[in-house]
Amino acid sequence: MANSVMVQHLFKLGGFYKAPDGKLYKVVVSDVFNIRLFEIADGNMTGPMIKIRYDDDFAKSLVEAE
Amino acid sequence: MAEKVTHSICVGGPIAIHTVDGVIRRVRPIVFDRNDPPGWVIKARGHEFTPNRKAQPAFIALTEKNRAYSYDRIRYPMIREDFAETPDGQNRNTQNRGKSGYRRATWDEALDLVVREVKRLQEKYGKETVTACTGSHHSWGLVGYKLSAFARFFRMLGYTEIKDNPDSWEGFTWGAPHTYGYYWRLGGTEAFDLLEDALQNVETMIMWSHDPDTTRGGYAGNESTMWRHWLDDLGVAFIYIDPYNNFSSVKQADKWFGPRPGTDAALCEGIAHVWLTEGTYDKEYIAKHAHRFDEWADYILGNGADRLPKTPKWAEGETGIPAADIKALARRWASTKTMGGSGLRGGFGGVCRTANGTEFARLMVQLFAMQGMGKPGQNIWVGTTGAPMDYGFWFGGYSDPLSQIANQPIADVTAVNSVTQKLYRPNVPDAILDGHYEWYGEGFCGGGIDLEFTENIYPKPGCSKVHMFWRYGGTFMGTMLDTNKWIKMYQSPELEFVVNQDIHFHGEARFADVILPACSNLERYDIGELCNSGNGGYQSHSQTGNSWQVVVFQDKAIEPLWESRSDYWIFSQVAARLGWGDKYTEGRTELDWCKRFWEKSDLCSRISWEEFTEKGYYVAGVPENWERHPGFRWFAEGFPCDTPNHKPFQEEGKLGTFTGKFEFVSESLLYWAPHDEARTPIATYKHSWEGHHSIKAKKYPFHLITPHPRFDYHTQHNSSTPWIWEIPENRRYIDGNPYLVARIHPKKAEEKGIADGDMILLFNERGSVLCVARVTYRVEENTIHAYGSSGIYNPVEPGTASMDIGGCVNVLSPGRLMGDMVPGMAPNSTLLDVCKYDGEMPRTQYFEYKLDKVAKEADPDAETCVEIIEGHGFEKIQAKVKSALAGKVAI
């Protein structure tokens, strides 16, 4: 068996997540290798693509948004 | 003499272009320098394998110079000579489309006319009256691709979208998901890290209707050719199954089987019979992973409704392959670690494009399941994908919604089409001519298996019919079905206005009222990565078909030739005239858009924009100890999916079928289409509606197979690159016309009095094509082999369905789809007859006269098409380019 924890099982592709500072992010890539986000401002994707590992503190702080 | 080197990706691969004084002198592969990362190393069976340190384009990419300065470049905007801009759209001499000549127009004149017609038609009928369609991959690059510049324009305009069919691998899309899911990969399997698995474990490769040396190049260059040589060197046995002993086979096969076309599913059943009767399949795997296997086994063994055992002897009667050979094949497959398959990512085998294509694809999956698919050395894998890749590096591919200028985040505002009416590409002529068409399916159907069963009606209730067609790139005369009906469509007054936007004067351009000349890849800016369809698009991570992941800044090598312009410029100009130019461009030039792809991907964290554009490319290396996640291993070994193919049910180790298992009786078909005769719940071999059991076979005894071409990619090169005509296996240039080679077995050739090199006529009730005979034992006895996708369509009488001399064999294929509920095309279910052609050789003027006339009007000293084909005109073009650059004359 390969990885026991797989990123795609933790973050929903296309899902929205909120960071502690209130910023909203959309997950645009979520697979075994990557999670990638764009910040959402005024309903639009803005800024550069953000790449994080599932075990980063930042990733752990994300809460699924409605 | 100022020489500069720029880079680009063309159909066929990444290239470096040497330009001297504004003229392209040389095109070559990109060779990596010492600053580029080392290649991956695979250790297997005491050897180490690593790729050559260069990108490996296919030969067609290396002909880009010839293609750029081609004789059939559309040099100026043109308007059909007898086009009448009547206020009501009637009496426009539409019956003369294809016959009429053209006059040169200025860009303003042509664009103003297009805009007046768009406004008139949309005001009269509604937005849906405009439809538009692209060829497949007529150029490369994320800005210019059809899902970018084209899609952004038409979505903002509002139009009837034409849904593509998966014309290269139909059977897998419409069949395989009902056996193992993977609809999100359009029926294809996952090949992650299977190159290493194969090098370490495989003993036998089954290359079924698979010619990777031929069909892989246009999409992925020759990147994987070396891998298959490595397997050869390791002593892996290669078995090729194809009615044509294809170019990969003659080089590599330990054994070639040539089944009668359209009978491959019978061969699958014969193999299964051997395994079932001899007990040589993975019973434990099947017990755990298969659904309703016993019912299917009963059918194979003769205990089903038809009471017919599918013995090798029975299969021999259908396929023509001796029963002893079928047994030997089955035993070899069962007793060795075997990989193989057909029709996917590189194979694009014709067997998937027959009336039986879905059933073959499902049986293929079932056979690999019976041998433990996903275990080491046991998988669907055909030697063209699955190389190590840095999965941590993300750069967009062309079908990824994140990588299109039509969408956020590349664009500030996503373009949305306000029209919901649709058409279906293979049947556009039927819909236009009949005024009514119904079909099932949503084109590629990657969003869900249920999408295969959506019912569509044209015109959609409440919508108007289509009266304007904007064709963009390539020609469907050489890729769609029964293509003489496209002529009838173009000549119908139902189409009040037709625009064609292309680089070359392909077979379809000459049916337009207005022709807009686009420039080639080498004359504009773009950015792209070879073989990357997008990790969120079709068949994710297709870049594993490359040895190297190379992102290229597609620099402008030369200025647009003559009065051609980039597609983006053309769409921007029309949008501006329609009043929403700024919304379309968002104030960006093509170079600005290129930079957006850089800054919205990982590229910006790896290399600066300045360094990237200066160097021209970036190679993403593979970490030394890259993570391995072999395709399907998770399923075979029963843990949650660990490949980048995630679906929620895969967390539980399940497939994408209703039951999560290999369905030998398809529950999805029982649910949605239980009475479908073409695609039954149990996959079975069925007699083709146009095959050797048909009554029609008495009149037309030969099967035509028209595989994806060896000397072209779709319709892009053969028409425009006379260099390629010099290949004797491709075409023969006689009296100014390049005739296509068609292959026939010596026994049948003798019966027909045909000698090698004779002119022969392929014909049936749908049309006729004049070809050059190649008499060869490489073709199955009942088969005529002629490559499809001719960009040249050249009927002796222009604008009619008369004998074609351009090699456009798609005029012979049936217009019928695979089944009433299976909207796949089946050009390899074509019956025809052949005879030696003793008639007068056509001495007619070819289509070039139309181009010559316009060129001479613009410049009395212009070189003619024939002068360019034969080389004399090329130097004149070069001289004019140089003098234009010096500001002396306009070109």
C-alpha cells in the first residue's frame, strides 16, 4: 500500500475553504500529490496559484466553507 | 546576416527554429543544455534506462518550415466571387459553394461583412443561429487553442455549440465505462508509473490495433519510441494484432495476427473460451473484483441464449485467424505477465472505430481483468504513457479549465455562452439539411456516465435553426463520415453565410463565403507543453507520455506571412466591431496572455519570465526518488486509490461502475439502455451492420480501414507539406496531383488485374477515390488499407460528389453511427470494391487556380501554387520577405 493519507481524501476538488484570517480559497487541484488553491475575492479567483502540502499548518487551519 | 533561434511547439513536438534575415532556414529538435535537469533513471532487470537529453519531435514537426511557406497558405482575406450580400440572406448562389472562385478583400471589407452578417442573422433568428466548430489540434499553444481564443469569442457572442465526438477512440468512450468506470478519463485507463512496472516485470506485450510509431507522433512526438526499444532489448515478446501489418509491427513484432476488420471482438471471445475451458485465469481476482462473471462465462461457453460456444474454431470462422494460433495466443497471454491494449493514448486503433467498437473495448477490459489487472506486469498499457513525472509541478494543459483564456483564473472574467442549443459534430450536415436531428450523449461525456444517455433535439424547442457556420481550422472532409454530405450542406440555402478561418486552403475552406487567413504557430506568440491535455482535463497527466516535461515559450519566429494574422487578432477585431472588444481582450496582447499562464502556474516559482522567454523553454525534472503510484495497483491490492484520479468511491477501493467492480454484465446498461442492440448488457461480438455478413458484401467485398495517418496529424500536414509527398509509402505526385497510396493483398490484386503502382479506383455507393496501388502481403486478404485524414479534398468536378483525387477516403465511409444509442462513428466499417483505373487521368485544373488568381490579382509577380510545390517559388517568397523587412514592398 502506498500513502496511507491521501490529499484527495482530505480536500474536495472544487470545494471552498476558509482560512483563520477570513480569506476564502477554492481548491482547484486535489490529488495524491498536490493541493492547489486560488484566493476568492468578490466571487472571482485572484492572485497566483497557491501550492501547499496537506500537512502544512496552513492546510490544517483550513475549514470547509458552505 | 542576422540569425536568431526561437522555440515553439507544433503538432508533433517542441522545436527550435533558426531564422536568418526574417526567413526560416532550419527547424530542429530542442537539445537540452547542462543547466537543464538530469533525466529520470529506471532500474530494471540489471539495467538502467534514462532518456536522451533532447525533446524528440515527430518528423512532421520538422517540416514546419515547408508548412509555413506552403503553396496552399491563405494569403489574403477572400470573398466568394458570386456571393451576393442580399438583405434577406436568400439568393446567394449557395449552390456554387465549392465551385466558385474568390476575389481578394481587404481585412476591413471582410471583417465588416462578417460583422454585418452576424448582426443581421442574430437579430433575425436569435443568437443560436450562429454555430462554429474547430478541427482537432490544428495548432498548438494555450492562447490559440480552441478552448481559449475561439471559445472565449463564441461564448461571449452566444452560439450553438457543436459537441465533439471522441473520434479517435470511440469504442473506449462509449463502451469501457460500462465495464470498469473511468468515464472521467473518457474510457481510458490510468497509466501512472507503468513504464517502470513494464520494464521490471512484463514478458509479453499485446499491441492490438495499435501502431504507436505511426499514431503517437502528432500528439506526443517520438518520446516513447525508445521505451519500446528498451522492452525489445529486454526480450519482451511483442504480438501485434491488426488487419494491417503496421509500421510498428514490421519493426518489432515477434508475431503478427491479421484479423478480418471488425471481428476483433470475436477474437476476444475465442481467447476467453480457451481461458475458461483450461482454467487459466486469475480466479481469486475475479471472485473478488468481478460482477456477474458466471453469466458472461456461460455465454462464452455456449450456455447463453444463443447456445453457441465461442470456441477458437468459431472465432477462426469470423476472424480468419487459425484456431491453433488463437489457442497459442491465449496460452501465451495467460502464462506470462502481459500488458497491452488498443485504441488509447497513442494507439488510436481502428478497431475502436468499427460498428463493434464498444463491444471490443469492453471485452478488452474484461480479458485484462481475468488476468489480474493492476498486478505487477499485468495491465492495460501500450508502451506510450506512464513515464516518471514530477507530479509536484503544475502547468496547465489545453483541456484544463484552469488553463484557458476563456476562463478564470487566466481571464479576469469567465466567458459564458448564453445559448443552450447544441449540435453534434458527425451529424451537423444531417441537422442542417433535414432541419431536425435527435441524438444521445454530450460529446466527450467525461462528467458522468449518465451523460451518454441525455437526449438531444435540434432545433431545441424554442430555438431557431442554424443559418451561419464559422469553421475554424482543419477539414472535416477528411475526418468525418460520408463526407460528400458536407458538400450538400454547404450548398444548401439553409446556410445563409459561411466563414472559414484557417491557415491553409484545406478541403473545406473552399466552401466558404468569406475566408479569413490565420497565421501559423511560427508567426505568433503562444505558450504550451507537449502532450499536456491538462491535469483537470481529458485523461489527466497525459504528459507521462513524454520522457521530459517541457514547457515552451512559443516565440514569434517570423512576422505573419502575406496578410495572415493570428487567430486572437482576428477574434479581437470582430469583437471590437461588435462593440465588446475590450471585454474580449481585457486589454491584453497575446504576449500578456502568455505571461498569465506563467504567473498562474508553478512556472513562475521555477523560472523568471525574463529567463523563460530568453531561453525559450523550461524542463521540469523528476526528483531522484519520485513517488510511485502504479496505475490500478490500488484496486488490485485493495487499498484506497492513490493515483491522481480521485473520485469519492475510489476511497473505498471501488471502480466507477454501479457495483464498484468489473461488470461482466453491465448494470449501467441494464438501467439506461437494456434493449440497445448495438451495446448489450453482456458485451458480445456482433455482426457489423456493414461487414462481411452483410448482403452488401456481395457487391462490395472489401473492407476499408482508414487508420490515423502515419504521414500527417489529422488533416494538418499532408495537404500543405509537399516534402511529405516524396515518401513513396505516402503519396505519388503525378501531373501536379499527389495521389494517396492504398494497399491491397497480392492475391486479390491478381484477381483484379492490379499491379503495384497502378492507378486504382476505390468505390462504393457513397463515392469514389482515385489512388495508387501498393500490392503487399502486409494487408489482410479482404482489406484495403488507406490512411484517413486527408487534408486534400479534390473532386474532379469541383463542388460535386465526383471522383476525388485528393485521397479523401472518408467520402466512402458510412454516415451511420455505431448504434441508435451509441453516438460513436465507425469509419472502419466500410465496404467497397476496387478496380484498376484505365480511364483518362484527370487533367482538370485543381483547386490551386483559385488561390493563384487571388495571388496574381494582389501581385502580378506572385508565385503560383505549383511553383511553390515544385520549389521554384520558395526562393521568390524568401526574397520578398527580405525586401518587405527592408520596407521596400508589402507582402
